[in-house]
Amino acid sequence: MTIQLPEKVKFIIDTLTDAGFEAYAVGGCVRDSILGRIPGDWDITTSAAPDQVKHLFAKTVDTGIQHGTVTVLEGKEGFEVTTYRIDGEYQDKRHPTEVIFTQNLIEDLRRRDFTINAMAYNETEGLIDVFGGIEDLNKKVIRCVGSPNDRFTEDALRMMRAVRFASQLGFTIEKHTKEAISKLSSNLAQISAERIQVELVKLLVSDHPEQMRVVYETGMSRVFLPEFDRMMETPQNNLYHCYNVGEHSIVAMQNIGNDKILRLTMLLHDVAKPVCCKVDQEGIYHFYGHPSEGAKLAREILKRLKFDNETIDRVSALVLWHDDRPTLREGSVRRAIHRIGLEQYPALFEVKRADTLAKNHYKRQEKLGFIDLYEQLYQEIMEKHQCLTLKDLAVTGNDLIAIGMKPGKEIGESLNRLLMHVLEHPEDNTTEILINLVKTQQKFE
Ligand code: ATP
Ligand code: MG
């Protein structure tokens, strides 16, 4: 097995070995190289102590010196060089209380989470694979190094990492490893929301967002996204659906591009259906009001998971409008764009398509035809650069003051009425016409 190491990685490994130490590329970069994937970063593991590493290279940064990690800078690129270590006791299910450095590579590989992440490589020794990493890559399985119970008890985040790697690589989680997750999933409560968020996003934007099913089956979502459990438990007996709410949302994620905002939107677009669910006398399920309740709930959930405000705003807006259907004439579409916000387009069309394609075939062509026509009208409006917001209006508050209106609330109201007029009659968006409308005080809506 040969792996093509980047020149800079070779240089770092050679410098360390020439000084009498051992050094290997390790972890994710070895795994990804063998799989023919492009590694995100190249990590190096070495028998040299952190101060010995610092001594050998011109530019270094103490990234995690207490854990033995020094970043070596080569040009603009940084490479994490970590001293062989054994993790001591874990107290908070996340951080080892002490780190013991060792001279033995195998000891270092033993502390790593999964067999496929516990391989090392350099050009003299070739591949070091003592835990069956290659075999598991071939079998496409995620398996813990050693006892899964012990590994997940030491660090609960590893359980989310297991599903995240399964999603990214299209692998399955090996039986004992999965059983241990089911048993220990409640320990995830001790992991910070920020760290869970990182793993969740990697899972959602991967090629296999359907792994959310495993997050549910193993009991992990119950800890950090119990709303998803409710979705998986809510059937939809009506004309339009063929899945429960959770399964429908999973399929909707599979129907949309691997973008964070879009995948989070599809995950949460029906999040309020369980709380809005009403069953009528015929046993038919209705979910009136679920978009607006869903927008509120999505906001709450994303906040709890410590997402940034921009993500929270965008996802909750798309959840709010996912089922909005304006009349398909130009004026109404311009009003819809104004109401919904230009920034939600064209993403909203993708959301609507993904949602429709995750339902049964009842009226599917009709619904897709509606979305196509909606999008076509939107595009025509955009191409004509028509006025859609107060900012595009041919008059400003100052223009109204100049013709004698008193500064205050009235100005805002007049501008809004002008905008409503222009959304219906775009050809009237000239200073002259609008000023004239205000002056003559005629009803202009
Ligand atoms: P990615 O492509 O996401 O960077 P990666 O495998 O490189 O994947 P990192 O989080 O960068 O993952 O970690 C680098 C290596 O460190 C892993 O391959 C694994 O060997 C080890 N590792 C990282 N986190 C843990 C953990 N929580 N428990 C045990 N080993 C870990
Ligand atoms: Mg990495």
C-alpha cells in the first residue's frame, strides 16, 4: 500500500526522522487517501515531545500543547504534529483529565475512536494497521478500536462521530458498536451543544442524510433533538402522504442539495406537525398552522443547538413559507416576494420541490407545475429589475418631506402604500407619478 504524501508532509516526517524520532501521517488523512478521497487536513503523530518538535521547525504554534499538539507552519499551511499519547481517566465523558506521552505508536493508535481512523503511514514503514482498519474499510463498517462500551463511556461524542462517519463514507455501523451506542446514548447529554452541532451538520450535509434514522433508532436524537422523535412517531393518514412525518422529512433531505441551510430546512420544515396534529371523524390527519408553529419551534431548536443567528433566521423563514402558495399572476408574486423576502429566493423553490417529491403521487405533476410557473414568474420579475422593496421605490421619505409632509409615522405609511401600489403597477415607479399620487391624495391602492 502506497500513499502519495504531500511534499510538506514528507518534509515534516523526514525532519523528525532525521533527528532520530518516529513520525507518521495518521488518522483521517490515511483513511481518506486509501479511499481515494481528498483529505481535509494532514495530521502527523510522532515520538518527539512537543518542545523537541518546536526546536526542529522554524515556525510553530502551540495549538494544544497540554495534549501534545504543536502546529507546524510551512508557508501558509499548518500541520498538526501530536506526540504519541495515551489518554488518562475521562471524567466528563469528553476530556481526559490527564495525557500521558508514550514512545509507542501502537499505544497512540489504541486511543483513537474507530479502526478506520487508527492507521498510520510513512514511506519507510508503509502502512501500520494493527486494529483491522483496512479490513473495515473494505467491509465498509465503522467499528470501535477495542471495547465499544469503554470507548463510548470515555467520550460520548464518539457516538455521534460514528453515525457522522457512516453518513460521510456511506458505511454502516458494526453490530456491537451500534448496540453500545443504543445502550449509552443518554450519555450524550454531557456533551456540549456546539460539539453535537458540528457532528450533526456534517451528517446532514453528507451524501447520506438518511442516517438520521440511526440517530433516532439508537436513542441519540432523544437527547438533543427530541422533536425529531415526535416526528418519527407521527403518522400522516391523508391523501397526500405515504410516510410518517420523520420519514417524510428524511426523504425531503435526500431530495435537496447538500447545503447546510437547505438540509436543516428540510429536517425541520414539518417539525410542528406533531403538535398541530388533528384527526377528524374519518380518521384523516390535518396539520393546520404547522408552518408558523414550525418556524417558532425551529428557531428554538436551532438556538438550543447554538447555531448562528444567520442560520437560525434563514431556516426559520424557509420553514415559515415552505407551504405558501401565492396566486400565479405577476402582481401577487411580486407581493409574495416582498412579504417573504427576496433573500429566501430561489432557495424556496428547491424547498417546495423537495417537499413535494417526498409525498405520494397524488396531484404531484400539478404541484410541480405550480412550482415551475411560480419560479418562471419570479425569474421574469427579476430580469425586469422591478421594484420589490421600499429601497427600490422611486421616492424616499425626504422626497415626501420636500413636498410638505411632516416627518413622522405618516411618511412611513405613505411609502408603504406607494410600495403596495407599485407592486401591482410596476410601470408607475417614477418619481413624478408617485409624487403626483401623494399630492392628489387620490386612493391609489
Ligand atoms: P475529518 O475528515 O472530519 O477531519 P478525521 O478522522 O480527521 O475526520 P478529526 O476530528 O480531524 O477527524 O480527528 C483526527 C483523528 O483523531 C481521527 O481520525 C481519530 O484518529 C482521532 N480522534 C479525533 N477525535 C477523537 C475522539 N473523540 N476520540 C478518539 N479519537 C479521536
Ligand atoms: Mg481531520
